[in-house]
Amino acid sequence: MKLISHRGNLNGPNKERENHPDYIYEAIQAGYDVEIDIWFADGKFKLGHDKPQYDFPFDLFSNFYTKLWIHCKNLEALSQLNNLDSNGSKLNYFFHENDLGVLTSKGYIWSTNQCERAVLVMPETFNHETNENTFGVCSDYIKNYG
């Protein structure tokens, strides 16, 4: 099962560090994939959950793209990533707001509900159990699943 750190968190939410480049690198170095929140604002990519906060380090794309699950936080980010990688051959990105599930650029289902080939997002929040059909889990408590 694919284990995905939510915004760099491993043992619970850490609002002060979430989406900070150093925090993302720490989660990758610990062996996890990472869901990151990306914006496109003022002509450049930025990281941050509620707003663009941190400059985006492009070595994440070049060196760690296989470990990233990129949540586009605005349509401009989605459009720009689509321009960079229109068929999802390299980057795995998606956009959603209040959807039960969305399809990533690599064809995975990103969902709060269990279904085949899905990444189950925050199962501890929605009281969902993983099973043999669970492709992956994204959680603030990802160490609990490994």
C-alpha cells in the first residue's frame, strides 16, 4: 500500500510546518510520498494550504516527482501544471474542492471513500478502514499505517 504524508505530517497535524519545503523533504527522507498544496500566484508556483506561503523549490519536480501527490489549490496551478505535463507522464496532480473523489493526472482516484485503485484520504477522520483494495492512504498520521 502506498503511504502518503499529508502536507509533510507524519504523527499528526503541525500547522506551523505543513507544506514548508523542509518538512516535505523530511517526510520524503523518511520514506513516504507526500501530498503537497501548490498555488500559482504572481507568475510563480508557491506552497501553502490556505494561501500561497512558501517559494516552490523546483528540485521537488526534478528529483522527487515520483513521491509527490500535487493538490492544485487554484485553477491557475492546475492549468500551469497541465502546460508543463499535459498527459501526466511525469507529475501526479489534481484539483478538488468538496468532491467525494477526483481523478489524478496519473489516473488514481483521490477519495474520502473506499473504492478500487483509490487513495483513501484521511481515513481516521471519516472512520474508514483500509482493506486489500486500498491502493494508498494519505494521512496526517501516516506512521500509523506503515
